[in-house]
Amino acid sequence: MTSDINLPDILAEVEQVFARYEAALVGNDTTVLDELFWHDPRVLRYGAAENLYGIEAIRAFRAARSAAGLARSLQNTVITTFGRDFATANTEFRRAGAGLIGRQSQTWVRLAQGWRIVAAHVSLIAPPAP
């Protein structure tokens, strides 16, 4: 199985879809964001201040969210693929003027429609003490 971890072609696919998700997120492209989540009641997204169960709850959250202040920079991004149809993507992010560090985890699965997020988690922490 270890030879199936980070197969170059699969890793490139997931890096590309992760970049597409990030561009949609900071651009508030709710159509692409919706496309990239699994359209199923079992999908979940734990946010910084909300727990969303099912695609309808995620759609409602996206529709109600403000488009202001979404720009951010990423650091320590780690994408790992396992075989040809499963991947995780984890990153830290910072927003200008925000004192907290954001953390984002995504579980990606290749479905018939393409790569989709089946579980996501966003949280915020204080930066480490100097």
C-alpha cells in the first residue's frame, strides 16, 4: 500500500482541485464550492462556529455568509493521496488583520462526478507565544 501513497498523477489531480476550491473560497464562488462538496446528507463541515450536517446545511451556510474579508494566505499545506480515489488536504491560513491562525482539514474522495469533499473541518487557534 505504501507504494500507492502520493502517486504523482493522483497527487497532481488533488492539488489542482484543492487550488480550485481555494480560489472559489476566497472569490465566494458558491457554485464551485457547492460542486466540490459531496451532494449527500452524510457530508459534513465543522466550521469555526458551526456544525453543518448534509449538503443542504452547507449550502445554506454558504448562501448566508458574507463575501467580505475572505482573502487569506495559506501555509504548511499537506496533501496526501492514498491509492487513486482517496486523499486528505490540511492547511493553515491567516487573514490580514486577524490575530488567529486558521486550520482547515478536508477529506476528498473520487466519486463518479470527480473529486469531492466528504468531510471538512475549520478551526481557529491563537498563534504560538514568541
